Amino acid sequence: MRSIQISLEMAQRVKEFVNITQDYAYEILLKSGKYVVDAKSILGIFSLDLSQPITVEVYDNDCDDLLERLKKFEA
């Protein structure tokens, strides 16, 4: 598992983030406080407190390409 901190403060960024994560078959989760949602779910993401940094957890060790694409969201 690999993880990074991101920020998704605007709706357009959420849409762009989901479009990226949907390109990958492995499990990707977002954690904010005690809440955990699927990173491929727009509705799930909007249930989180987007004013705070969010942790992305990628459950695949061969995910360097995904992490590179997500750098623009880093908090």
C-alpha cells in the first residue's frame, strides 16, 4: 500500500481526480478523519470534508504512474 495527502477543494478538481482514478483497476481509497470512501466515487468524495487534506491509499505497489498523475492534487 502507498499513500499521499491531497487537497480537493473545488468540484472541478473532484471530477478530474475521479476521471484519473477510474483508469486504474486496483483499489484506491480516500480517508478523512474516521471516514473512508472509494476514490472512484464522486458521491463518496463529496460526503467528505473537502476543506481539509485527504489521504489517498493505493492498494498496489506498482502505482508510480498513478501517483505521478496525482501530484497536482498534493496538499
